Amino acid sequence: MSRTGRRVRLTATTALVLGLAYPMQPANAASAVTVNGGTTYQKIDGFGFSEAFGQANSIRNATSATRQQALDMLFSTTKGAGFSILRSIIPSGSDSIEPNAPSSPSATPKYVWNGNSDAQDQGQVWLAKQAKSYGVTGFYNDAWSAPGFMKTNGSESNGGSLCGTPGASCGSGDWRQAYADYLVQHAKFWASAGLTPSAVGFVNEPTLSTSYSSMLVNPAQAASFLSVFGPTMKASGLTTKVACCDALGFNNLPGYVSAVQGNPTANSGVGLFTSHGYSGAPASPIDTGGRPLWESEWSVNGSTWTTAWDDGSEGSGFTWAQRVHTGLTQAGLSAFLYFWGVSSTSHDSSLIGLSGSTLTPSKRYYALAGYSRFVRPGATRISATTGDGTLKVSAYKNTDGSVAIVVLNTGTNATSATYTLSGTGVSTGTVTPYLTNGSNSTTPQGTTALSGGAFTATVPARSLVTYQVSRG
């Protein structure tokens, strides 16, 4: 996380569900879009967000009505965005599972855990339980830093490196195994609460030293620790994947991937590669050796709060719709996560602002919802092509057999297109469009018939439309 926090007063109230109709505007001549289920790309793990640094408690401590509305907006597949991945911080300070330093790296640690408390892990365990009630099983737990007593600077903040990794020698000894044990034990605690993590990461933005939880880890140090962490996680019996390395940007990640792949023990233990989008966007493939690639954090950085759909700003919904499309189709992402879902403080870093009892969704919330609600975990991206340069199209086959086609019209005119599906197993059925162009993507715009594997529809200018195609 690299951003400044501030409180912004929100005065506009935006309803979650709004009725709308396609705007009347001239359409270009019909274009052709071909969807081919016989050509497959990456599996989709999901879409999500974090409520780290106390934001989970902002939801938990809200009024009951606001709390329920927030949960529905985040997790419901009928009322909200249907996000399916929750990223949580693994605390490393006085509220961690090991608040007191043992006498040495090999000494028996004294872990502290109260999984029955709603306040555990800054309210994140409570939030994860709420998410699970909506069917969410994607829990990504990530440590911003090791506890300070395991690091060269003796603090969880202001950088410092993990003792025992290359170039990080400490008088207290080598803490790599102790840190691996710590992370696995945290995962076991979550598992005991019925929340087995899908993945666990050991560092956040490893090139950045900040006044809050942070740890400096270069590629060689990452491979060194992962050669210990991977086998420790495997021996735990958990199904949890080890993740590397929540880089500041996708320009930084290849160095970590290369270092891991150059260490056979580390390489065999890593099941997932992760990066943020701040210093480099996900716009091209990275060879991960067949493992999933996640964009695990990204947000508007330093801009003022906006509810604009298409004003050219970084915070606008249209900007984020393009970023998601590019990440999925050009970088081959299996997951796309914004930073905060709901925030009561730095609203530019969130999808939804919370002020008092008022929740105000930004249009980037609706842009992500245009994907997350309809492209479900386990879906496979399939081929979608068009000769129309103004249309950005991607398609996904869900595990229930339905197909989601997401179309972003970057042009200034409405565009009519005929969509032809082959190899999807769906030739007749119902097509339900959901429009996002400044309002929302949670209200269907009527239905049309899929006949002979084809249908025709119009996408308004500067809009995102998701077509949900179900078998007849």
C-alpha cells in the first residue's frame, strides 16, 4: 500500500439498484464478434479487495442496516458485485499471533489467538466469516512484514530485512524457519475458524520502506525464504498455496519470478505469483511456469474522490474497466483485486466510500462488478475476437455452463454487433445484458434470445455491457 490517507466528506447518496434504459443514440453499422469455446486461456480465480488496516472494523462497527448494505454490495451476486476474494493483512505488531519475542529463533513461540472474537485480526476474521456466508471461499492472507524481532531493524515498520536471508545477518540468528512457522500457524488458526486461506503471502511491496508495516526483500532474499516457507507449508497438511511476492508493480515481478525459478526448492513450493499495479500495470504476460498470476492490489493513488464514469481521470469507472480488460486479456491475470472495498478514510483508495451511515459507490465499483458478478471462480477465459477496433471484448465459460461476454465500447457512437458462439455448449438460450455507463451493472436490461448460437445487440458509446448467456 503506497498512498496517503485522508477523510473526504461524501454528500451524494447513490442507490445500489437503479433502473436505466439504453440511451437513444445513432449506432455504427453492425460489427461481428466471434466467441469460440474451443480456444481456452487462463482459469479465473476471482475478483476482490482488502479491508486491511482497520477497515473491516469500519464495516463491523457500522449500524446494522449500513453493515448489511455494505456486505450485500461487496459479496452478493444478486444485489451487489459478488466479489469472491478477500485479501487480509497478517498483523505483525502487538496485535499479531506472536506479540512477544522468544529468546531465540529455535525457542518455542507463544502464540496468541482468539478466533471467537470479532476483533481478532483487526476485525478481518469477522469479515471473512460474513463473506463465507455469501459463498466466498477465496481468502488471501498476506503479511506486510515479519514481526520486528525477526528483522534487521528490530521493527515491523520502516523496512528492514528478514534475519538469515542473504545480506541480512543478525546477532540473534536465522529467523527464516521461525517466520515460516509463524505464517503457517496463522493459516492454521484461520483454518480452525473454518476459513482455510487459499493462499498466504509473506511480504507486501518488498522494494518499499514505509512508516507502517513494511519489509525490504530483494529477489535473492525472497528465494532464500521461500525455500524454507514452501516445504513448511507443504508439511502442514493445509491446501493453502504459497504466494510470491506482492511486488509494487508488474515491472518488478519478473525479477522475483526468475529468482524463485532459479532455486528448485523455492520454485517447487510456490503456487501463485502476485503483484500490484502501482509502478507498472499488468499489460503483458509473465512466464510463471503455469502458475496463476494475480493483480493483488491496485487503486487510485493520491487523487480526489470521484463518482465519475468517464471523465478521463484515473479514478473514473471507464479507466478501471479498461484496466481490468487489459489485465485479463493481455497479461493473462487469474484475479484482479482493488485495494479497499469499503473505506471510511481514504476514499480514493476504495471502491465504496463510507461516511457516517452513508455508503457511496464509485463508478469503478460498478466497472469491476461488470466482471466479478458474472465471471465466477473457476471460469475459463475463452476466445473472443472482433474486427471492430472500438470494441474490447472478452468471454468466459463458467463452471455451471453459462457464458459471460464482457464488451467495452471505447468509441463515441453506439455499436451494434452480432455475437456468434461456437464450442461453448450453448446454442440456444437466454441472453441478459447488464449495462455500466455511469449507473450500475446490477440491473438487467431485459433479455434477448440466443438462437442458432447467435444474437445481436447494441452497446452504447463509452459503456461496458456484460452479456450473461444461459442455456435454454
